[in-house]
Amino acid sequence: MLYGGSRSGKTFLLTHALIVRAAKVPGTRHLIVRHRFAHVKSSIWYQTLPDVLKINGIKATENKSDWFMTLPNGSEIWVGGLDDKERVEKILGNEYSTVYFNEVSQIGYDSITVGLTRLAEKSTLINRAYYDCNPPSPLHWAHKLFIEKVDPKGGEPLAKPELYAHMLMNPHDNAENLPDDYIENVLATLPERARRRFLLGEWVKAEGVIYEGFSDSHIVTREEIPPIERHVVGLDFGLNTAAVLVGFAGDNIYVIDDHGTYNATASAFNAEIWERWGNYDIVYCDPAGGERIQEIAYGDKANNSVDPGIDNINAAIDGGRFFVCEDAHGVLSEIYDYRRDDKERVVKENDHFMDAMRYGIFSEAQYGEVLAGYVEI
């Protein structure tokens, strides 16, 4: 993984490595993937790929129906996003010699694990996965996997840590390819957190973070959680489906555990969370789930009032009534980077566990007592 500040050459370098591999062995297939297809199309397909091909003197044939390029030796370079079910199924129908996950700060770990299953093409190349990012918070799965060398889900030491190499690259390393004033007058003048992230390549909370008051003091062990009076689940549907188990003890809220998957059916995910937890009282589901809610045991529509839900959780944080168990790896990987943009809009990136958490907590606060009489406990 290459990580570091903005415009440090990470994407160019890894794209170049991918092209060299494709040119080396004829007939191989390689994938560059981002969270959103629109982003990989604009930044990789129309910018980085043409530049790298030109430098290497390679002319490729473009297929804009399935979005891949064919090199003269028959090797293919595919690009894709993880936000469109139809395209995802087409991409995952192939096997690749290289999978490059671009800007992994925006990609959930469950999507990564599914993508890695397609790193299975048999050729004379050693199959490789590449990653890059502008570093988010140190609780992100990429920090755990590459820097701490632990499993992002369970926290156990990696069986083969030597497979997860990382290198820091910052804008000063690429100064000769940047505008003269970019580092001094743009990056160096950013607000403190943004400057540390985009200039120095440090793992920090994002600017505009929504749960500003949340800190390590709110993280508890399983043993520190008191007897729970009521368990509820918040569930967010989508290609990345996420569920968060929340417990209530008096006025205190405990995020106990979470579970996520990628590109699964509602019925399959229901079976997974029932086997994992099985003692919850109700599942507050993403209202956009439609008929999928009927496939969830104890499922009901959640209250999806975003700002009131966020305010409710912030009030609990400020009042010392909100805690997250260290086992809730999905929530902890997102909470420090869940943020608003400069127009005060919630940034819809890598937020599936945040949505699920809000569904569970705010829906219970709004009408949990009313529904409790109608739910089999």
C-alpha cells in the first residue's frame, strides 16, 4: 500500500506498475477499482491511464461498453466501481492477475475481501493486490492491516504480515511534477487536520467530523458492558450491507458489535446476523429497503431523519452516555471519518455502519417503547 499526502504520485506509480505487469505477460487481465465508478472513470480512465500508456509507448484499444482497454499483446486493463450492482457482477465474473484498490479510505473492508477473491488468474505472473489512500483515521481498516499488521475484523496478528507492505509518499517527493506554489500556498495553508493529512500524510480525523466529541475514552471492552435491558439492530441495505447491534442499559447506549457483507441477498444477511447475535428484540431497517425488510426477522422500517438522528447521538456522546465496544470494528473504522463537506452536507462515503448505527439508536429513541409491546422477545 502506498499512502500519503495529496498529489504525491501514488496513483501514477501503481498504475504504471500494473501496466508493466500487463505488458510483460500477454493475455492477462488486470483491474483498477474505486468506490464509485464515476470517480474511477474520470480520474483513472480519462487521466492516469492515458498518461501512463503514452509514457510507455503503448497504444490500447478502448471498450467503453464494458470499460476495459486491450493492449497490443492481448492483455486487458479493466476499471470499475463498487457502487453499481450490475457492473460489480460483471467485474467479479472475471479473474485477474492484478487488482488495484484506488483510494481505499472510501472502500469498506468487506468490499476488499470480496474483490480479493478474484485475484485468481493463472499465469506466469505472481498475483498482486495494490492499494493506495490519503490516510484517514488510525482506526480505519487499512491502518490496522498495513501499519498495525492485525486482522481488521478480529484484531489478531496477521498470519503472514510480510505480505502487507506499505510506503509513505508525500507531495514533496513529487514536487517536480507539481505547480510551483501548490505545496507552499495550497497544502501548507489548509486547516490543521487537512494539512496533516494531505501534506504530511498522517492518519488523522477528517475535517468536519460529525461525532467530534467521540474519543478513545468512549471505547470499552466487552467485559465493561453492563447487563443490557434491550438489544436492537440497525440495518443499512445496499451493495455494502451493514448491521449494528446496540444495547441499552438505563440511559446509556452501547454499540456492542457489528457485521457487514458485500453483494449479499437480504435473506442471506438475515441468516448471518441471526446466527451471530440471535437475541435482539427488533431490527430497524433502512426504509429504502422496500420488500427486503420482509426478509429480515423482526424487521421494521427505521426512522431515517438524518440530522435529528445525528444530534441524538451527539447528545449521548456529550452526556457521557454513549460507548462503543472494541469488537465493533466496522463502526470504529468509520466514526472518525464520518463528516460533512464545506456545504454542511453529510459525505456519503464509507458510511454504511454509521447509517446502521443511527437507524438503531434514533429509531429506538423515537418509538422503541411503543414497538416493544408488539415484538416477540
